[in-house]
Amino acid sequence: MERTKKQAIMERFFYTADEIIEKPFNWAQMWRLLSYVKPYRKNILPLSFLMVIIGTAVRLLIPILIGVYVLDHAISRQNPQLLLQLILIISGLYVINYAANILRIRWMNQLGQHVIYDLRQHLFTHVQRLSHRFFDQRSAGSILVRIMNDINSLQELFTSGVINLLTDLLLLLGIVVILFTLSPELTIAIMITLPIMFFISTSLRRKIRRSWQMVRLKQSKLNSHLNESIQGIRVTQAYTQEQENMAYFDGVNHENYQSWRDATRKNAMFRPLVELTNAAGTAVLIWYGATLIMNGTVTIGIFVSFAFYLGMFWEPISRLGQVYNQLLMGMASSERIFEFLDEQPSVKEIENAIHIKKLKGDVEFENVEFSYDHKRKALHTVSFSIPAGTTLALVGHTGSGKTTIANLISRFYDATGGTIKIDGIPITDMSLS
């Protein structure tokens, strides 16, 4: 009964312009998001990619050195001098990999912070130029969420997601090439589980993406209500609406909790799936690899290298799932950000607008009509003139159009009929500045 009452309060009082944007994964939109990286493609980005290539090459080289050269050459042939050389080489490669990772992380963090700064600046500047009709349809909290939370959610994508995607793809490609070079038979055997994992993970993608969209929507509602509730606390207390306000917040907070719970539950399904596939691949490696060793087809060193590469293979597979989740979160946030960036001012400046250096101040309304919703008219054929230097009092009941007239003179809105002139010039012909 209590929950039904709270739901009724929410349905009665809640309004937001946010909604789930149901679109397929749009790579064109993702490229639009990545276009914010372009200003840094000549300095930070190439250095980061260079570190990625160095780190990936080192990681691919080490298992070959340990398996084939250390075991099959140095140890099996009892060559301590070669063993010492290989130990020094492998140790040096680990140091190089460590340094490359440090520099990559540092430069990608710089890149991510630059991109987030530029994107937030662009969005805020664009919102500043939008007309009042845009702000009439959205709460301040809803707009705040787009500029702060949605852009913040892209930070991990830019600082680690994109570069990890490149790293893992290079690593996977390198591992597959090396495995087929060492033993095509064993490689095909351990890869037999891949199609199963691919089929199951693909079916999860749409559900995961929609879940993150729902998280963004519920966060927007929660922040919007918090903003309005804190700003309107005096009105709430003056009319003793605390209980209704708390009931409403409880409902919005519960929805936010449920959306996060649903999204994290679906995300959590991916990693165990990868680990299960890894276990199956390891079982195949041990069984079939042992058979090939006994047949003399592969050596112990190749088998050990395979074990190293197999462990390395499932690691980027798992990370690719996480990167894909970051892409889904980024897509959900970017859809909401670009929705605002694609919004155009309803009040627009005409081409060759008149730039007025000094206004005298004569105001004239000629049969002016205006409607906020294009249904009910706030003004109906209003005509009057106010000579410069005089004072005119607008008197009337609430909703009679006093504020609307002031808004039209300031051109916060454009009249839907008639003409408004200042110093004999229609204000639609003047520059907005």
C-alpha cells in the first residue's frame, strides 16, 4: 500500500525530458566522439601508440624465449652460458615493458583529461547559446547531469579504453600468428571453444547496452530531483511537503539502485564466461598437447610456450569484454551529450542581420501573437507602442502575458504572429548580440 502511494506521488509530480534513446550501436557516432582526440594526434597520441607497440612486442617475445630457447636450447643442451644470456635478455625485456607501460599510462591520462576538458567546454558553450524554450522543457538538474556525469563517464574510455582496445587487438593477432607458427594442430584444437564464447557474448551486448542507458536515465532523474529539491527547500518546508518529497526521493533512489544492480549483474556474466572458456581451452591443451609430445610432434619447450600464450590469450579476450562495456557506457553517455549538441536555438539570427550600435528605445507591438506550446495562445493580437523615455505598467492576473511581453521584447522567444519593432526595425532583422 505504501509503495503504491509513493508511485502515485511520482507519477503525479515527476517530469523529465530524458528518455531511453533506442538505437543500434552507432560507430559513426563513436567516431564523432573520437574526433575530440584529433587536436592531440600529432604529439600525445603517436607516443602512446609507440609505447603500445613496444610493450606488445616485448610481451609476445618473452614466452618464445622462455619456452623454446631456455628449455629446448639452454637447459636441454646443458648450456649455462646461453642460459645466463637468456636470463639477462628476458630481465631487460621486462624492464623495457615496465617503462613502456608507465609512459603509456601517463600520456593516455593526459590525453583523456584534455579530451574531457574540451568536450565539457564545448557542451557548456553550446548550451549557453540555446534559446529559452530549451530550458523550459528541461530541469536544471537534468542539464547538470549531461555536463557533469555523462562526460565524466567517458573519462575511463579515453584514458584507458581506446588504447587498451588497440593493445589487446595487437596482442591477440600476434598470439594467433605465433601459435599457428609453432603448431597449427594444437592451435586449432584450443581455439575450438572460441565460437561458443562469441555466440553467447554477442547475445549479451544489446542487453548490456540498454542497461547502461537505463542507468544514465535514472541518474539523471535522481540528480534532477536533488537539484530542484535543494533549491526549493523553503517552499517545501513552508507548505509541509517533506513527507511527499521524501517519498518521491525514495522512489527515484530505488529506481537508480535497481538500474545499477541490473547493469552490473549483466556485466558480471561476461568474465566467468571467459574463465570457463579458458578452462576448457587449458584442458584441451593438456590433453592434446601431451599426446603430441608423446608422438614427438612438439617439444616440451613449445608446449610451455603454448601454455604461456594461452594464458595471455584469454586475458585480452576478457579485457575486450570490459572495453566493450566501456564502449557501451560511452555510447549511452555520448547519445545524451550529442542530443544536446545537436539541439539548435529556436531563436536564430538571419543572414545579413542589422547590427545596431545605439538604440533610442521606441518599442512597438503590431498584432503580436504568441504560444508556448503552439496550442494555447499566451498573447492574441496585442498592439501597443511605448515611446523612448516613457514608462508603461503592465497590469493583469497571473498568466495574462506580462512576463511573455518582456520575454518577447528581449527576444528570448520569437512571436508566432505579428511584428515587434524597436526604433522602427523588426527585432527579427537585428543581430542577436
